[in-house]
Amino acid sequence: MKVPFNKPFTIGPELENIAQAVREGHLSGDGPFSRRCHRWLEERLGCRRALLTHSCTAALEMAAILCDLAPGDEVIMPSFTFVSTANAFVLRGAVPVFVDIRPDTLNLDEALAARAVTPRTRAIVPVHYAGIGCEMDALMALAARHDLVVVEDAAQGILAEYRGRKLGAIGHLGCLSFHETKNVISGEGGALLVNDERFVARAEIIREKGTNRAQFFRGEVDKYTWVDIGSSWLPSELVGAFLHAQLERADAINAQRLRLAAAYAEGLAPLAARGLLSVPRQAPEGVEGNGHLFYVLLPDIDTRSALIAHLKARGVHAVFHYVPLHSSPAGRRYGRAAGELPVTEDVSARLLRLPLYHELTAREVAAVCEAVGAFFRS
Ligand SMILES: *Cc1c(COP(=O)(O)O)cnc(C)c1O
């Protein structure tokens, strides 16, 4: 048996689209395929404006600029997340304030977020772990009370829903990832979703090196010039061409991952019933996942290490996830923890992600479950 943790895939005319883009001679950003991706995201997710970027990291960096932060301003976020969530804001001189997660969803605890607000707080960054939506109604109400910007890190959340709305299209800004480990992929890739009208014009400007190029091409201004800070965040048309083929099949991609995740939950149910491990609980009311990842929680870190080694010896690559940012060297230097983070510390030591990718088969899932069962029998 050889089951990698992830495997990049094609599902439609990715390569034909790239060949067409080359033939048509538009290889720089925002060509016909990229514009089709923008339209797809705007229509399917319901955001005001979608802009492709090189990565979710790049989208978060753009969002951090749009938050207009001064050095020492605070940004509330979970510690249980990828480094880019925090790094984007540290680059602007802001201080990440790390808040604990809820034990049921592993998402930012909205009650603790409310307690972490200070006069310096400017933004909140909910991270939708595993494509399961954060408690957005409570977080948006909190932001409204304190005049904060909400930037959703929806890197894992494509087409997943919270109370009928798509993740990334609920906060003032949202960030998606199309990295090859996510559901819909383009190798590296991402998008900034602008949901609040007041950020649209500036988002276009900072993405195009601080120029008003987009307005110029629409005939809205008669000169194209440098008007703000910015960088080059738009991806090549080759990325847009690949991505468009995947976006058009995003529902099928998510459906397949949800089937595989359900197969894991079923296959591991007997072990969970005996208390040997736990599988994710049912998503909260009104929250629809997208099968982004499947994890189990083991009793302790030693059991996890032993299980990783056991699976590796059988050709199965299972991996743990985040080292909490508040305990990382840079997290300690640039951020601070809002009190103790017991759930983050507990969960990050016991969580194990099992292989989950588009081309994984039900038989392979059954074999992985069998290998996990064998570990507990031995
Ligand atoms: C993958 C991921 C990112 C980074 O995405 P890139 O496209 O690789 O930059 C950021 N945040 C979270 C929560 C992620 O899962």
C-alpha cells in the first residue's frame, strides 16, 4: 500500500486552457481566464469583488494593508492556524493577539475573542478550520460594536457555508487558497474577496503596484499613475487558465471529498465507540463543510507519534497540523497570547490528519482505517 498525504490532480481541461491562453497570447495577469475566475467567484460565493492572487498569503497581505494598521495596533486571531494568518499583519507592524479555539470546531472561540478586545484592536481574523465555518454572526456583531474589520481566512473554505452564506463572503474581506493541498487547486494561488464596497477601489490599486491601472483601463481616469503603496499580487494567466477548469468542477471536487471524509468517519466509528480516538463532531447547526480535511484526536502525543510511525511503515502518510503560533519563536516575538490557550495546546498535540485527496479511493480509505485499527490491536 502507498497512500500519500496529498496528491495534486487535474479534473477537466486544465492543460487545454493553458494551451489556449498561450495561443491567444495573453500571459500576464487578468486575461480572459482570470476574468472568468473572478466572475465565477463573485457569482458563486456572492462577494462584491474577487481578485486572484499568487496565494492566500498574498491575499492576507493585501487585506492587512486595507485594514490601514498603525504599529502596535492589535489583530485578534487563533493561535491554531497557519503562519500566514499572523505574518501578513506583523508585516504591517501590528500585534497578533492569539485567542483560544472552541473544542468542538477548533475555530476561534467567539466569547474569548470578545474578551480580548482592547482600545488598540483593529481587526479580527476568523480561520475556518477544515472548511467548517466560524461563529460568524457573533464575530460580525462584535466587530460592529468596536468598529473592527473582519478578515476571514477562508483558505480551506471554498464553497462551504455558514447559515446559507459562503465562507469568505461574510466578513469585510475574505481570503482563499488554491494551493495544491486545498480542495480547488492551481499549484500556488489564492483570491482576495472584497465584500465591503469601501475597500474595492483600493484593493485593485494595491494589487497593481499601487497604480490606478484598473481604473484607467475602464476609462474612469485619464492617466495611469502611482497613487498608493502596493505590490504585484496578480498571478499569470496560466494560473487563471488552470484554475478555471477546477472552479467549474468545484462542486464535484467537494462532493468527492465529503464522501471520503464520511467513509473515514464510518470506518473509524468502532474505534471511536471504544474511546480509542475521537472523530470530528457533527458541524454546528447551519454550518456546511466542504470535506477539506479529515482529522482524528488521539489520547495523547505519544500515541500520535506511535500511530504516525505505524502508518508510515504500512505506506500511509498521516501528518499532524499546526504548532501553535503563540508558542513559536516568531509568535512570541511579534504577538501575544490573550491568557491561557488550553484547548489549542491540547488539540495541537493530539490531532492527526489522514490522507484525503481527490483521487483517493474508498478502498484506500478502508485500508487506512484497517491500518489504524491494527495499531490499536497491537
Ligand atoms: C493554506 C493556508 C494558508 C496559506 O495559503 P497559501 O495559498 O499557501 O498562501 C493560510 N491560512 C490557512 C488557514 C491555510 O490553511
